[in-house]
Amino acid sequence: MDMLEQLATVFDHRVRLTIGVLLARHGELSFSRMKELLQLTDGNLGAHLRKLEDAGYLTLRRDFVERKPVTWYGLTKEGKRTLKLHLHALRTVIASAE
């Protein structure tokens, strides 16, 4: 497979790539925690999460913490696999430029 074919267009945007990396590192994060880390508006973060969800790369679960609804996000197996391939392809592209 060509390295460029391993680049997932959904991870081309820096915010979605960062979301993927954060979720790969932490396993699961709440919407409010991601909003805080990324310093995005609700609408902006929601739009990026929707793209990842539509691609089948996100799991989500809804919970209540102190009677407040909390949405938790994680990567699906396919999301983890695709992110791993995407990051490998990026590293290859960067290494070839050096």
C-alpha cells in the first residue's frame, strides 16, 4: 500500500488528528475535557466529533455525574487502526523530507 493511501482524510484536519491522539493516549475523554484541552467552542468541537463518529472511529457513552449529563468519547478498534496507519504515514513523509 502506498504511504499516501494510508493517510486518512478524516484525520487531515489538525483538530481531528489531535482528538484522535488524545483519545489514543487517554482511552476515553469527556466532551468538556476535550473542549478545555483544545480550547474550542461547543459547536466547533461537536462538528469535528461528528465527522469522526460518522467515519466510525468514535465510541460514545452518556453518563450522569452529579446529576449532570456527561458524554464520554473513545476510539473504536477501526479508529485506533486508522489513526495508527495515518501517524505511520505522516512519520514516513516527514522522514523522507529530512
